Amino acid sequence: MRKLIFILFSSIFSLSVFAQEANWTQAEKCSADSLEQYIKGRTLYPNWIKGSHYFSYDVKSQDGNRHYLVNAENGKRKSMIKDNKLFVRQYAQITGDTLDAKDIQLYGYQFKNNDFSRFYLDKKGKSMVYDMNTGKLSEIPVEKKVIDRLDLKKSCHSADSLYSMLGSGYDLFVRDNRTGSVKRVTFDGKEDASYTYRNSKDTVSTNSKGFWLGHRYIYMMQDMSEVKEISLIHSLGNSRPTMNTFKMPMPGDAGVRQYRVFWYDADRGQGKLLPIEKYPDQVVAMDYFRSLTALYITRRSRKADKIDLCRINVEDGTVTELISEECVPHINLTLFNYKILEQGKYFIWWSERTGKGNYYLYDHNGKLLNRITKGENLVAGNIVHVDTLKREMVFSGYGKEEGINPYYTFFYKARLDGKEQVLLTPGNGNHELTLSGDRKYAVDKYSRMDMFPVMNVLSIENPRKNFKVDQMDGSDLRQAGWQPLRC
């Protein structure tokens, strides 16, 4: 909401060619803090209902706060509460609690068995069901809640519990749980370059950093031992200034963060630091994807003009460079992205090799297959979703739509073979896309500095099925004196 206020506020003023005395009273009336009251509660926030093609939202209107349920398949919406005053009276009879009929806040309601004519609500120790067709709120027996407790094994134990990785001091020790024998596996741990969470004299499992993949243990260390300290003085809020000292690399420093990947094979009793070095003072990031056979890391140069995708073979600890990218003067780190598909069978990779950012498809060996995204002026942004069965992806993009501000975000669907690309979010404005749980439908919100947010719903498979659901009511803001700046 703050962001919206700032945009609206920014469009109020234009500079005059003649100097004049500032009217600070009028300026304060048009400040973000003063204008916020006129749009509070009117912003459109859709919430997809799990396992369905329906979403709900509530919005403030002239006759009070309204709650709506929308069917994404046809764009039709209906009010969730038939009569606010009747709902409040029935709610008070059941719970003994009072609600404001003009400001009903619904939280934690549920729909069951794909029945979207009624919703269930638990409040004040009571369970209720509301029939949206008849407007009747009824009390029902309280259901006993069954809490699912996840059995999360600690990362210090292998999945079969045959081995445990322990930590003592700054180093790691492995324990064979069949014999109870303990063996030290690292010897170079030190302060700010530790294999453990804390410098402990005890050899304990909760002190080891890293994770098991089968009987191989992996840990990526960020070595801060050569980074110099910096101090900040906090002189506000205390009778005496205090100093906060911490490690932080500065531009031009010789000592910066270093990255190391430790690999240990418990069956063979062998461990080593993996050969990931290529660039001086490189930055390394490990992907969230993990399997018993492969891990993936990116490494980039300190100048951010070179970046690689590498695969770590979990079984033997070898490192293979798959993709190497160079971009002068530097890579756009804000937009750079990649995606691992089908357990590493394919990769989607972002590159500026044409002068504009686009996505490319590679095979598991790092062989370029084809360019995915299209458009002479397109700059591809974030990947929203990849459907590996349909071989297509949804992504954001900039600059492709002619005659429209190139900084506005649009969303597209493209086939992974690069043979087709479709605009999902038409409309002159900056777009936000929220996908349904099954990724078949999406809510598209877009706005401009001279247009209040519009909310549409669309089909990902057939984007022509695009329905306008609502638009933010800005009448109170206009009455307060706000005027849009025409773009």
C-alpha cells in the first residue's frame, strides 16, 4: 500500500517555470500519510483457495467491507455474505461476540468438498457454517483437530542412520553408529572459517554444519577469516553511544569472503575440498536442488562479468563445468536466473548474449539446444513457472509491447523449444501475476500512475479467456484533491 501511495503522490506535482512561495499546508494534505486514509482497505489482494479454481478477496466499498468469491473459469464473482447485518446478529447469538456490520473481517474460513456455496468458520471456540445462498449462519459440532507432526530427521544423521556427523571445536567428526567409533574428518577449521555452528569442546551432532546425501556429506563454507571488521556507532536511543563491530568486505579490499565445498564419503572414509576454484575472489552459490547423484553451483567473478554453472558429482566428488557465460562490462545480477529441469536433464539459462536478456535451453551436458524467449526488444525477467509436461514456461518481461513504458512488467508463456510465445497479460500498465495452485489460472493486477489497479482473471492454457473482476475505487482519493499525471 505504501508503494501505491508513493506512486499516486508522485503524480500530483509538476514544476512551474515561475518561482512561487511554497504552500506547505496544501503539500501536507497531499502527502502519502495524509492520502493513505482514502485508499485504505480498497487495495485488491486475491487469495487462491487450495485445490480449486476459486479465489477470494475483500475490499472496502461505500456500504462497508465486502467479501467476494470468484470462479476463475468464467470470471463470475458473488458476495460471500448475503446480508451483513443478519450475519452479525447470527454471529453474536452463536459466539456472544460483536462485529461491525460495515467492517466484517473474515479470517481462517474454509471451503470443503468442493462446495463453494458455503464456508466454514471457527471462532471463539465455536464451529459454524454459512450458507451463501440463504444467508444462514449455523453452529455445528466442533471437530477435533488432527495435527500432522512431520518427522524431520536432523541433517547430522544419514537417512538410514548408519552415520552421524558431529562437531567439536571448529571441525567435523563422523560416527559409525553400528560400532560407535568416532573419526575426525577435518583439520583446518578455525574462527570465521568453521565447519561447526559454535566453538564447542563437546563432540555433538547439533554442532555440525552441512547435510547428507546417501552416505556422502556435503558442506559449503563461507570463509570470513580474512575479511576486516567495520564499526558503527549507535548514538540514538541510549544515554551513551554504543559500538557495533562486525565483519564486512569493502570495495577494493584484499580480504573478502571465500567459498569452499567439503565432501566426505563415509563408506570409504575419505574427504576433501572440491576443486571449485576458477576466478580470484569468486562468489559461489549452491542451488536448492539436491539428489543422491548431483548438486549444482554457480560461480562468478568478483567483477560480475563471468559466471558458470557447475555440476558436483556426489558419488565421487568431481566437478564439471556445464555452462560458462561472459558479459562485458558486467552481468545484470538483478535479472540473471536459471532453472534445473527434470532432475538435471535440462537447464534454462538467462543470457544477454544478444544485447537483451533472454532464456536459452541446454541439455544435461551443457549443450545449447535453442533460444526460448523471443522479441527484438524483449528483456526477459523472472521465471514464474515451468510446466515440464507441456514443455512451456511462464515468465515476466519488459520492453516488448510497442508504445508502452518499457519498465512496465508483462507476463508471457513460451514453449521450451522456442517455437511459440504468447502474451498473457494485455493492458497498458505494470502487471502482477498470481497463479492458482494447479497453475492453470492466474490473477492479473495492473495499474499506471493515471489508472487505479485493475484485477483480471485468465486461463494460462487459453489466455483469451480473460475476465475483468474488479477495479480499485479511487473516488474518495479524487474527492480529496488528488489528480493523476497523464502518462
